[in-house]
Amino acid sequence: MRFIIFMKANEDTEAGVMPTEAELAAMGAYNQELIEAGIMKAGEGLHPSSRGVRVSFADGETVVTDGPFAETKELVAGYWLWEVDSMEEAIAWVKKCPAGERPFEIEIRQIFEADDFGEEYTPELREAAEAQQRQMVELSEEELRAHVERINEAWINNDQDFLLDYVADDIRWNMVGYSATEGKEAFQESLNAMPSMTTEDFQREKLVVDGSKAMLTGTMKTRDEDGRAQSIAFCDSYEFRGALITEITSYVVVLKAQSQE
């Protein structure tokens, strides 16, 4: 279960009073405890409402109102995103929050999950939402390396479902010297058109990650349905938006073709 934990505003936070060094240290230690427990997924403090605006919608029109806003107790000064097993567990962790000398209030709100929406949340809507989530994921260098390794395994094992889950709708795939496609539907057609191959041996040579880009090189020995084998060298260059692939550039060189054995 996921929860948003709201740190409610008070007169000090609305006046822009900053926490002391001791308060920052205590909150940092608390956050570290949450992270090590696998609970905290995100968390930030917010500027006072004097630096914010509200946008109201009515009768097809929008009205923008500058802060500050009067109802201090209804405002939010910060938040955490937690994942725990129950509301009771969330309450228990909130009670551990360092209190400090100034009074404040924390509000706990459960986040809707897909199953909460019932039958109206169709498989198509779920799939679209999951794809959006994959685009918003921020992968560390280590996570992106592991992700590229998993993608490469999907290529080797012809796991089309995984590949289609992790390519963007606007995917561009350039197989240099062979073909170039654009769009998820064309990508799937290219996958379907590829000859059936069994990978008998794979050797990764280099995996380089730079920001949202990655490059993987290696060699492999494959065998087709008629038993013909070949050895190839490859270089795949990827660009990502979140966890989704937006562009692939593939270089493939046949090193040795063999007759049926």
C-alpha cells in the first residue's frame, strides 16, 4: 500500500522560517531510517504559499490566484511518499518523526491503486498508465545498466512481450544497412519478420552507460530452424525516456557463416 504523508504548514513555515541545523540533521536521520527500511520512495519540503499560485476552474474558464493563502492549517509544507503494508504501519512510522520544539501536524492519505477503480479501469487503460509510469522512472547508472542487460536477455530469448513493454510509442529502430522503422507498430512488425533463431553462445564485450544513453557490444553464435549456424558481432546503441527505449541503432556483422551440421 502506498501513502502520501503530508507535513502540514504552520505559521513558521508560512513565514519562511528555515529549520535549524539540529532539526535538519534529525530529519535526515529519520529519512535514512525510512530508506533503509525500504519505505520511503520520495520526499521533499515545499516553499511557503506566498511563492505559490492557485488555478481555479469553473464554467470553462481558469482563474490564477497568487499566494499567500489564508487557511494556514490546510496548507502543506512538505511530503513523503511511502510504501508500507497497512495504515497502522504508516501511523507507527509517523510517530517516529522527530518532533523538534515547534508544534506541527502530519496527515496520512492512502494512494489509489489500479484495483481500486474496478471494472471501469479497463486493461487498455491499465496498460497505458503502466507505460506512463515506465516513462517517469528515473534510473540510476547502475539501474540502467541492469535494465539494458535485461533488454539484451529479451533479444536473446526472443521475449517480444518484454521488448514491447519497454519501447516507447514513438520508438525509432535503425538496423544500419538493413532497415529503419518508426513507431511501436512498425517495431512489432519488424520483430515478427525476424527469422527464428536459437542463441547457442553469447559473449558480452562492453556495456557503456552515459546519462539516458547506453551502448552494448558483443558476439554471439546463432542457429536457425534448418540447423544453419552463424557467428555475428553486434553493437546496439539505446536512448531512453525513463525506462522506455526511444531509439535503437543496431550494427550487425556476420563473422562466420556455417553450413548445416
